[in-house]
Amino acid sequence: MKVALVTGAARRGGIGRAIASRLLADGMAVVVSDLERAMDSHPDYGSARASDLDGAVSELAPLGEVAGCPCDVRDADQVGTLLEFVTESFGRIDVLVNNAGIAVGLAPVVELSEADWRVNLDVMATGVFLCSRAAARLMIALGDGGRIVTVSSQAGKAGAPWLAAYCAAKFATIGFTQSLAHELGEHAITVNAVCPGTVLTPLLDLPGGIFDVYPRIAGITREQYRRKLLRSIPIGRFETPEDVAAAVAFLASDDAAYITGEALNVSGGQTMH
């Protein structure tokens, strides 16, 4: 049985939990991880609580073998402890899904705080580096190949106003993906990213989130903004976490053994480059 680790997987309705559910359905054992406290006491970061992680394990348990372990992906020691937990629980790791992410600091660059800039880069760029490095070391030692899949974003391919910190972090994950793919190919470890569009998760509606900030910028209601945004998606509906999970599951499968260094758009056509 293959073993997968999914970070940022505790929140109900989130992408990470959908990915964990899909990988379990595909027959993998899964470790779910998340931050279990309010990040830096900031009310808008949307980080998971301990009860969220426990709830995720309980909800996913009927689907297969699953375990949960808290981790702050910004901390190398905690990442090391997380990978030890994976191997102690299941003996190996075959798939890493770097999903942990946030979207804070939606503001013009001239008003963007250094703290919000840093936390975006720390969670999504540094977090991807630390988790990938730790997982790659184990995969190389095991000698059976592996898969590393990072949830990037369409914002990692095109900059957007009031989203500079998030875009910078997501651009970084794509560049890192390409570099690591070059290095790990000889070990039969593929490294890819998926780039979702507008995914309907609870984070969008948080104070300071996309559905809060952008309607105010445009001087329209949330519902008017949602309708405007929907018109930019050729498929004609907003993305679901399950749409992202399906793409991750493919890249984690044997069918994707010859795909590496890619940043796959999964946006319903919202992004086409």
C-alpha cells in the first residue's frame, strides 16, 4: 500500500481534506497534517484548530487507513517530526502533497505589511521547501521512487492587484517545482504542481478574503462580484476542492510516471497559459 502525506488537510470544506479523501479512495494510506493554533494570533489566517485535525481523522477513517499529526510547515524541526510520524505509522512515504497555504495581506503593495508578506512566503514557499526536502530524503533512501505534488495557483502564473504576497509565494512554488524535478528525476521521483483557479472554500469568505476585499475595491456587492467572476470561467461554474483533488490524484498515480516539472492548470479555463 502506498503512503501519502497531505499538509493543510484539517479544515472541513478545504482542498486538503478533499485530496486526502480522494487518495484514500484510491487505496493509499494517508497522514493528514495541519497547524493547530491561530497562526501568530492573527484572526484572519484561517489556520486549523486541534479539533479540526481530530475531526478530519474521524471523518476520513471510514475511507481507509488514516492518521493525523499537527505541524507548522514553517518550522524545520516540526517538519522533521512529521516525517518521522509518517514512517513510524506506516513505514514509508510514497507521495507528498504540499497543500498548506493561506491568503492574507490583500492590499496594495504600498500598504502591505512586512508581517503579511513574510507569512505568505514562509508558509507557502519555505513550507514547500522544508516538506519537500524532508520527503525527498526519505524517498531517496527508500529507493522506490515517489511523487511530490504542490498545490500552487493560477496566481503563481499571473500577478494580480492587491495579491502581491500570495502571488510571490505561489510563483516561488512553481520555480521550486521545476528545479526539484531536475534533481529528483534520476531517483524516479516526479515533482509537479497543480494551479487551481477560484476554488469555493470557506477561506474565500473570511474577513480580508477574496469575497470580502475585491467587491469593496470594485464598489459592488459580493453577489455581483461572484457573478462577474463566474463569467471569466469558460466551464461556467466555480471550482470545487474535489476538482483539485482529482488532478492531484492523477499526478500521484502510476499513470503520471512520465510527467515531471509541470504546473498543471486546473481552473475550468480561467487560466490558459
